[in-house]
Amino acid sequence: MTLIIALIVFGIMIGVHEAGHLAAAKISGVFVHEFSIGMGPKLFSWKGKETQYSLRLLPIGGYCNLEGENGGSESNRAFCNAKPLNKLLILASGAIMNLVLGYLVLVLFYAGQPTIVEPVVSNVVSGTYAEEVGIQPGDTIVKMGNMRVNFYPDIKFFMLKNGGKAFDLTVERNGEKIVFSDYQPYEDSDGYYIGIQSQAQNNTFLKTAKNSFFLEIFLGKLLLSGLWDLITGSISVSEASGPVGIVNEIGNAAKKGWIDLLYIVALITVNLGLFNLLPIPALDGGRILFVLISIIIRRPVPEKIETAFHATGMLLLLLLMLFITFNDVGRLFG
């Protein structure tokens, strides 16, 4: 059952991503030879007006085969001959569709919950700095350090990254903003906290829409923070998860219930969308980078340079994926 659920999840995310590329290509007048969900041997396909639509065996990706995608075409409907803005639209649309899907999944995630915890103080923990400086029930946490607090998870994210250092805490009370300078968090066995408790409030459509939007931004911050930690060595590459680990997490979430499954699906699709926009070789973001360079220098980047860049990046990504998959399997079997 886990595998079936994972295949459905991957199929939807891949299909939505490639559908974004397909729609943008059609709008831009670029000829699409084939639209495929999955890679490898073809399971079945059908011919549209001009595009072949295929379902392939391996659910590890998909593609839109565009005319002149890698250059070498004289057709006026070739990707390589399209206007730069049309190229940017085609390249970015896959990731944008993943982000749209992520938001819709998060709306379902919140809509399934009768209450939502907001960054509003319901109780002050006795003996903490919050009690000492006079934070009161009803205060709304609006800013921590230089970070604006849009919803409750922002508080946890800030405390996780800030640790035990003092910071400026801003609350809103009766329409007035009050700043507590050099605010001192307190520590217990689970980490650092600001010394307040918040109660869940009745959910509404507006709260669902608002929290879904800010949770998507929050998930993006988690991805970028994790990537930065990898680059700086704060966490090891061996701690990252690949397809095997993701399938395992999908299975665990499905066993807990559909709310947990929706959260995992949203996390994966938002990460997929944002990761594809990063200027990494072989990804959409890497190709977007070359289009932007061509706009700046007012001429195309030599095809050999771009091809070598993406080929090298693809090789490195494959090696990294093999390494992460090996670690995933190792973790599964202890």
C-alpha cells in the first residue's frame, strides 16, 4: 500500500510539474514532441493534435521534449529560437505549478482541522522572563529579532535557529506595538522557549487561506536553511533523504492519517518546486541562469559551454542521489 500511495503522490507531482512546462510551451508557440510522466520503457501512449503523450515505467521523473531544446534547430517554433521571456516562462512554469499544488494541498491540510494555533499569548509560564517583563495574555507576537512572525510555526523556527541568544521581541497589545529589548529565552530539556503558551482557536476560511500561504513560505525557509546547513557543514550529506527515504516517510504519514499525509505531500511538492528553481546545473534553475546571462550579455551563451555545464551537473546529481539512496537503505535496515 505504501508503494501505491507513493506512486500516486510522485505521479501527481511529476504530472503537475511537466504540465506547467507543457502549457507554457503551447502558449509560447514552442513545438512539443512528447509529454511524458515517468522515465524508461513506455507503458502506453497516445497522439494528440501534434504532441505524443506517454506514461513510462519508472516514476522517477518526467519530461517535455521540446523542439530545439538543446539548440540546433532552425524552426521558428523551436525553444532555442524563442524569445528570452518565453524561455523563462517555459522553464519556470513547472516549479510554479508545484508551488500552486503545494498551496492547494496545504489548504486541504488546514481545512481538515477545526482549530488553529495562532501566535497569541494565552498563558505566561511562571518564573520565566516573559512573566518578569510583563507579557500578558492576549498579546500577539508580531516580530522576533528581524523576523516578522506571520503564524505560530515562525516562533518555533526562530527559536530553533536563534538558540539561547537574547533578541528583541515585539508584541501587539490593543493595537499598540511594544518592544521588549534583549529578551531572554529559557531552556528546558527540549530546547529554548520564550515562556508563553498559545491555545488553539476556531478555524475559519480566512485563517486557512492565510496559514496555508505562510506555511508554504515556512517550508521554503526550511529547505533553504537545510541547504545552507549542508553547504556550511552544519549537517552531513548522510543525513539527507532521497527517494527511498521519501517513500518511507509517505508510508509512515499514511498510517497516521490523511492530515499527516497531506503535510508530507505539501512538503515534498514545495521542496520540488523550489529546488528546481535553484541555479543548479541540469535543473530548470540552471537553465534559467543561462537565459538570464544571455539577456545580460545580449547574445546566447555558446552551446558547448552550456551543454558541458548541464552534463557535469547531471553526473554530480546522479552520484549524489546514489549516495543518499545508499544511506536511506542503510537507515531502513538499521
